[in-house]
Amino acid sequence: MELVPESSSSNPNFDTPITINTHIIGASSSSPMSASPPTPSRYENQKRRDWNTFCQYLRNHRPPLSLTMCSGAHVLEFLRYLDQFGKTKVHNQNCPFFGLPNPPAPCPCPLRQAWGSLDALIGRLRAAFEEHGGRPEANPFGARAVRLYLREVRDFQAKARGVSYEKKRKRPKQKPNNNALPPPAATTG
């Protein structure tokens, strides 16, 4: 779509015609200005923010690290760094409230990142790494050490907070058996 002023003498600010590209893939041609690019989902926005945070962490690292030099150990270092911003009370083993889901009084135990938050974060960073050109086999977020760390955090937080993180098992669907005979009636002799 070209917008050209009717007369170049009527508006001295326009020396040349202005071309505006309004073509949007998937937009209808009847109303080119009504369509807007799709908004990223909450997941995509969070993944982008997490990726930017991790890249910033690598730049601030001493010495600064490139993504190609990043290993599972650096990911663990990042997760431990994030603990200081956590909001989940995780009781120490010598705390009197260790293992209680609803402690009756405050205690000095630290606030940490919840296991579920860390697990979701690693999943998003794992996907972002591959989207930014990383090879799946070289993904530091999928390293064995990271998986073991997450498992340890989950188990310790489950004990410390008295919360079970067991996966809920789906019950197998019962198949209706139309050919089944009713159970024999109990007879008294």
C-alpha cells in the first residue's frame, strides 16, 4: 500500500512518496490494518524473560562465560544464586517445625526457591537453549547433575515441609463389560 501526498507543494515535509508495508501473513486483504501480530503466550514470555536472566547471569559471571562454555555446573550455580530470591520457607533439619506442613509459629529458616518453580524454570531454559541454536546433546539444562540436583531439592523440600511430591497416578479406565453375568446370589441352606 502506498501513501503518496496529493501534491508535493501542499506539504513541504514530503519530498518522496512513503511506502508502508501492511502485509501480515494470515491477515485478510479486506482490512489490512485491523490485524496485529499474534501476542506471545504467557509461557513464551516467561521463557524469554528466563533466557534473558540466564544470559545476564553469564555476562555478570566472573570471569564472563559464553553460552558455549556453559556446563551443568554453571546451571547449578545459577539455581543456587536464585535461591536468595525464593519465597518458600524450607525448614532445616534441626528446626522444631521440620516436617510440619503448617508450622504454628515463625522460625529463622531460610526462604528458598520452591522445587516446582525450579523444575519449570529448567524446562523453559532447556527449550530456549535449543531455540537459540544449541544442540540437544550439548544442552547444559538437561545435564545429569541438574536432574539429580532437582531430585534432591524435591525430596528435601518434601521432608522439610511435610508435603508429598508424589505423582498422582491415573486410575485405569474400567471397561464396561456388557457380557458379564451378575454374581451368583448367595443361598442360605
